[in-house]
Amino acid sequence: MWGNGGNKKASKIDTLIGQNTELRGDVRFSGGLHVDGTIRGNIIAEQEANSVLSLSERGLIEGEVRVPNLVLNGCVNGDVYASEHIQLAANARVKGNVYYKVIEMARGAEVNGSLIHYDEGRKALPRGKQVPAADASEVVTADS
């Protein structure tokens, strides 16, 4: 699930949201959640370090995402908070800020917002707060 050299936390999918499914409202989950469809609401993982959200190239999320681990190859319209690891694949599109601890970004991925690094000692800041620019040394790139 993580690709070459990625963080191999949880690869098990506990919940699947199919391509022809649209959910309206917030989604809370633990374990593995894979989305091929559309979610119009926030996605929040329970406080498990091994929870993983994967969004396929067909998937769309319109809302905020707060998860430890994220594999993104679809579209997110909202801020993304990845407290452990985020992998932005070639078709990833984010319209919002990305708060991350460790990031991998493939050629072709787009972020229309800011990349903001944070570590364990400092939680992601809520909207409206000023934060320093991302440190380029923390960004890991992977060519597709």
C-alpha cells in the first residue's frame, strides 16, 4: 500500500467506500479505510497510529482530513492533517493546506495550498493561525 520504501504501518482495509457511493456527513474510522467514491464531510481517524486512509484516483473528499497515515491519489477539497505519514501519488490533488510529519510526493501531484511541517512536540495549528513555511529538507520526493 505504501509503495517503495514507504512506511508500512497498516495495509489491511477494514472499510471500502465504492466508486458509485456518495456519503454526506463526517466519517470516523479506525484501521484501514479505502475510498473510491465521494465523501462530502470531514474524515477523522481515531487515535491509532496505524490507521490508514487511502483515496484512489476516482475518489473525492470535500472536507477536512485528519489521519495518521494517508495514501492520496484522488482529490481533496479541504485541509489535510497527516500526523505520521502522507504519500501524494501522481494523481493527487489537494485544494487546501497539508500539515505533515513525513511526506512523499510523486511527480504530477498537486497541492494548491501550503505544505506545513509539524512534529510530535507541536500539534497542527487550527485554521487562521500563522505558521512558518515548510522546511524543504523534510520533503521526500519520489519519481513515478
